[in-house]
Amino acid sequence: MRSVDVIIVGASLAAAAAAKRLVDAGLETLIVEKLELPRHKICSGILSPRGYRFLIENFGPLPAQTLHEPTSCRGVTFHFPSMVSMPMDFFGGTTPHLHRKYSDHWAIQRSGAEVQDQTSLLSLEDHGSHVEVTIRKKGGETTTVRARYVIGADGPSSVVRKTLYPEYNKKIPWFFVGQKFHEIIDCPLDEEYFHFWFHPKLGHYTWSHARDGRQIVGVGYKRGDNFQRRHEYVKSYLEDKHGVKLKPADPDHEGCAENFGPSLINRYVLGKGNVLLTGQGAGFLNMIGEGMSCALHSGAISGESIIEAISRNKPVEDTYKRMIVSEIHHTTDQWNPLMIAFGRPHEADFPAALMALSLPDRIKVIKDIWNFLLLYKEFKWGRQIARASLERLFQGTYSSQRWW
Amino acid sequence: MFYTLELPILNIYCGLILEIPEIELGTLPPCPVASDALQGIPRQQTNPSRWQGANWDEFVTALQQDDIEVRQDQGSKGIYLTDAGGMAHGMPNGVVLARSAEQISKLLIYAQNFRVPVTTRGGGLTTEGESVAFGGILLDMTGMSQVIGIDKSELTVRTEAGIFWHRLAEVLRKDGLDYLSAPLNMTSSVGGTLGVGGIDVNSSKYGCSADQAISLQVVTPTGEIIECSDEINSELFQRVILGYGQFGIITVATLRIRSYTPMHMHYFYYRSLRTAITDLHELDKNAVCDYTGILTMMDKAITLLVGFDSKEKEKLFFKKWRRRLHGHGELIFSIRLASYYALHPWRLNELLFLYRRKKTLFPDLQPAHHMQDGAIIDRTVVFSRAVWKHWGHQHMVIPDLATSVDKFVDAVEAGNAVCKKHFRRYTLYCVGIKLRPDHKAHYELSSIPPDAEGFSYGCEFEPVLEDAHYSRDQLQSFKNAIYDVGVELGSSYYRFGGMMKGYIRRALGNKVVDKHLAMKRKADPAMILNRDVIF
């Protein structure tokens, strides 16, 4: 049986960050990915400045092929039902519009790790001193590889997480996020910005931005609703209210399941024994749905935790749960109303943009946000968010009892 | 399909080409994102790619045939996994313990031929991974740590460069001698310090540690063994001193020394950084004291340290200078501090921290067993122990700025604001560095700011991390924010750390860096020696 130091499941940005740390430290690292690389990834591709800095400092300058057109994004514009629009520039300057298919693959290659693509994870068995990982190559044989540690970096529908926490998927609300691509007839929306709508009738997560000469119209809603109907409604709304005239959607629409609840209520799944979870698979997702920067950072921390556990002969699960706290703070703070009001947890200044509005507009916006939040009432997150916010205020941290 | 990757990479998948361009060391390709991405800051990859191991086996065989031992077992390599910064982790392919200049010469000749990177390490007290090997050879210089000879009449010492300053002090002390100035740290090596600068609380009198070198034996990146000084092979001397290990490995150094004297220390307390710095400048300009510096607890308790080698000088200070200082004694300062916190009761935790810190730190700066007639009898030991005990942590986070006299207050205040934003508890440590006009050429690529005349001033910004865990990126973000202050003010970075690859062009400009890069390429054709540190 082949033995390696670490197996990383998934060939995502989180996997690349973890692999970079592990390979640098001289650990034999194998990445297994179920799809053929480079693989397609559904994503807005708008990376935060923090994530961009991480990419450059760790992997070097981005090749042009890793970017969509427009290659950069200046910030985010919030739109409200009262027709007030609030543009906010990122603190760090413009950020990359990543072509996830190539950017992820580039980062994986730059990590220097060995990669086995078109390979599915079948099972994990943690024996305490090592983990036996059974994998199968597409059209090939099933093999078992022995690893000292395993990192699950396989996204919101993580197979590794399903193995460790079979009940997880039933315990949290799932959303469907889908996007369609349109040829543009006329689009007054500024293509330098990512546009987001706080509108309860449009859905839980509604966005639009330019990509490679087309306009993306994206919708997010509770799983079970109708994508076609939702999308049509948003498209008509954009035409009626913002003058966005688009041709019918091209056939290459796409969608996926998202778990953007855990970060909001500080509920993370970080792994057990010698198996760690990271990235969105562990519940890391920034507000406005940007998961790439916290995937990079949590991925790197998972790799650092393994190095720390080996060099100090400590259990990796405890080490990871200690070292990941800073990233949990960073991510959960973005959803924390007290931090949003007073702590500037985001990379654009929402309070300043709000205060720049006239008083009547400010009142309209606050009212609109409140109405939008009522959309989430059915999930009963209010008390949990309030409790987490107060814990952060008085204890300086979030309760780790909610990290599984 | 199993595959491993070598650079440059050109992979073809499904008919689409993903090209990863090879980037020549020292160059910065244009950013394809936007000119104002990351506010137009030309960031660089500062966490190097691991060397892929080409020709490693042939290289090791050649070394072994020439009787050079290469340790490749995990145990030997693992102890060099990180440096004092504790953030960069890299594993060499093999470790060589330095034995002689001849052995190092052979090693470098083979490394050039086989294009294997060599990273030198003394005490490993770098903070940005400069002494961490991301593959290749880790050359441990501590194998060369003997004092070769002391000339008591000329007041010089000739020593192997892998020796720690503390050990050198021990040897010199037997003859009633002492080095001039060196980092207050027991495990920094002479060679490493001469390569980056080195400061002490008497640097305002003697200059940085690198300025006390009279001559050096250097092994160049191509394996020549050359003796150099201001008189012979002066160009090499200029490049190697404060040269970040780019132009050669210092194997032996001749240093100026002095007679040993105990140190009489006094502390004065301030509430304003600006006022304390103004007083520090005045004392240094007028050469009033033998030792000066500022040490703070946040910006709440600012302590001006003054020290003397003789009682006469101490008396003169109290007679002529004490009343000109704006600082207070302990009692008056305590009353002022108590009044402040009485009006700010919600900051009680901060007051308790200050009290706790004072109660534990100050006795360690004047321990009874190292005191004689009110003087500290071994400042190296006293300060080094205090540094590790009270500032030591798994991560040594000490970004720093060095500026001319005029810019120093602004730099400290801007850095202080950065500290406040990132950490609840931190300290600042400021000292002056006397510059030698005849060493201007030495300073060209160094941390000494180009606009500094007479004195340069440096400040370290040190978070008190205690038991809290911060991610590598949080600490790196803090360091970057401090370094960005340096760029904005057109200043530089002193000691070790800041003058790293990602900042050198922004701090010194393309003209200076390109000039030195061209010299580096000429001196080190395969670019194997301490790569990725600044180029």
C-alpha cells in the first residue's frame, strides 16, 4: 500500500493553499480530484483584496489566462427596492475577476503537490496513527492509500464531510444558486462593479455582473424553488427598474447547492481525528457569498496545523481548532451585525457608504434591509446571531462549542 | 494519471492551453488584473516556490566524493524547518554543517555547476523566512564558531563567523574586553548580523554592528576565498557588509572591540511618543550618554532608557542634562498615569496589564545576580533573557522601520496607529544608529535609508501575543501594514526582516535594485546563494 504524508481531497483554492504549505515543509502531498483538470467551477470569480494578496504572495503573479474580462472588479454596488443604489469600492483597490477553471488549476500546479485527477474518494478509515483512503480512478481500479492526515477541501457538497458528519446535510438549510449568461443589448449597470440586490421578492441572493462580453444574472433561493421562474422574474425586474436589456439566456446556464448558513451563525465543521475539513466544506463563506479568500486562508491554516502537529507531536484536530480561530473570527465577523456597524469587518466600507446617502435615502435603505432580512425569518437565526454577536462583544471570541 | 510538476509548465488539457510563465529571479512581471489592483502596490511572491530537486542525487554524490557530508535524514533537516519568525516553513533537501572556508568553497562550486540553491543560516533569527530553505542545501554556519585570535593592543578580534555574539562576549570577557555593539540576543551569529546590520542600545554611539567589521574572509558564490576590507577588495567588502548574504558567505571576521565596562542604567517616563523621541534625538546629537533607547508599553507608558559606561559621564548627565529632559521619574509618572485611568475607567484592563508588565519586566532588567554597585555587569545576558522571556513567542513578529532623523516621529506615530488597529497589547523599541560617512557605499542596498545623514533611527513594532493564536496571514497583514508606512514615508527597514523581496524595489527604487541585481547575476551566475531573500 502506498504511503504519503497528506492526502487532500478536491483541487480547489483551499486545496492549493494547504498543499503549498505542506509541500514547502517537505511533506509528501497527494491531491485527488474527481473531475478532469482543469475543471469547471461555478463562481462569480470576484476575489476579495485579501484573497488576491494571498494568491500573489504565495503563488506569484497571476497569468492572464486565469482571468475573465473585465479582468478586475472595483467594488460592490448594493441596490434596494426603493431604487437607492450604494456603490462601495474595495479598500485594497481593484481585485481579480478569476476564471476559476484556470486559476484553481494554476494555483494547484504552483503548490508543487502531486495531483491525481478523475479520481473519486470512496471511503476514509481513521486508524488513529494514520488514515486509509480508498480511491478510484475513472475507468480504473480501486486503490487504498495510507496517509498520516487527510484534508477535505472539496467544497460545499464535501464528500469528506459527508463521511465524517452524515447528518450535517439534513441539519442546515440549503440554497440553490444559479446563474444564466446573456448577450447584452443595453446594460447601464457599471461593469466595474459586482451588483447585489437586497430585494425580498427577487430571492435570497440576487446578483449580476459582466463577464467576457456577456451579462450574468444570478439568483439564489431556498432549495426546491424553480430556477427558470426565479431567473425570469429577476431578468424582467432588471429591465423594468434598471433598463438592463438582455437577449434570451444562452444555453450554458449553471447552478449548485450552497450552505451559506454556518458562517452566519458560527457553526463550523472542522473535522475529526486525523481528518480536517476546510474551505466552504467546513462552512467558511464571506458575506455576499465570496468564499475564495476564506478558502485560501482556512486551507493554508489546515496545512499549517498539520506541520505544527507533526513538529510538536500534538493531535492535529486540537491544533487545527486552535489555529483556525482567527479565520473563524474573520469570517463570522462579516455576518455579525455589531461588527458591521462598528468594526469594519468587510473590505469595503458599508457604514461610510450608508452615511454618504441623504438622510431620507438612508432611512429607505435601512427599511429595505430590514424587509430583506425578514426573508430569512423562517430559519430562526435571529437569536443565534444575537447570541454570537454578544459573545464576541463581551468575551472577544465566539463559542467553540458550536464547532463540530 | 499521476503527475508531478516542474517549472516552466505548459500543460495542454482538452485542447486548451494553460501557460505558466517562468519568472526570472529579481524581476516583476506586469499585473494582468489592473494597474490599481491592490492600490497599485507591486506585490511579489514572497513565499518562494519550493525547489524541485533537479540533479540532486548527482550533486550529493559529487559532494560526498569530495568528503563533504550531506545530512538527508528527517531528523537533521527538521530542526531547520522554520526561523524565529515561525511563519515560513520549508524543508531543505540536505544539510551541510560548515567546517571551513575550503569546504564551503567546494560546496558552492558544485552548487553552481548543478544549480542547487544554498541557504545559509547562523542563529536562524530571521523573521521572514530568509534563513529557511525551500529545498536545496541548508548550510549551517554554527559549525564555524571558534575565536581565532584577540589583539589586545589594537583592540581587534578575529573570529569565525558562525559564532554567536554571546559566546564571543564570553571569550572577550576573560581578557576584560567586549564587542562594540551587537543585537541583544544570545543566538544571533556574527556573520548573519554583519550581513543585515544589527543594532544595540549603544548604536547611537558606535553605529550598527556591521560597521565594526574591519576585514572579512568571504567565500564568493562561485567558490573563491577572498579577504576583503575597506583597503583590499573594497568593492566586495561593500557588497557583503549589509548585503543580505547575496554576494558571498562570511566565514571569518575581524572586528573592533573595546574594554569591558559595566553599564549604569536609568529610566525616564513619558506620556507622549513625540516628546520622548525629541529628547532621544537631543541626547544622541550631543553624545550625552553611552546607551540610549525608547521602550514603550503601547503608547501609554513610554520609557526613555539612558546608560553610561562611567560614573563621571553619569554625573555629568544629571548635572547638565537631566533637567532638560521632559520625562518624569517613576513616582510622578505613576500619579499621572493613575489620573488618566481614573478618567478612563473602562480601560481598567489596560492599566492592569501595564502594572503586571512593569512588575514582571523591570526586575528582569536589573536582576540582583547581574548587578554590582548599581551597574549591570552583563548587558548581553540581562537584555537577551528579558527579550526572550517577555517578548518571546512561537512567532517573533517585529516589523521595523528605519528613517532619517526628520521622518522618525511621523514613522513611529503611523506605525503606532497600525499596532493599535491590529493588537490590544504591543511595545515599541526605538534606537538611534550612528552612521559612518566613509561607509556610504556599504549602505547602498541596506536598511540604512538613503536620505539619512549622521544618524538613522529605527523602531521595532512588537505585538505582545501572549497565549493568543494569530494566523500567519493576520501577522503578515500587520507586518505589511507597517512596511507600507515605510514605503509611504520613503523610509527603510532596519535590523532584519523588512528588507525583503516584496519591498526592496519600493523602498530603494528600481535603479539601485537593478544595479545590484546585475552585480548579483555576475557574481552568482546560477543565482543559487540565498535566493528569494531580496531578489
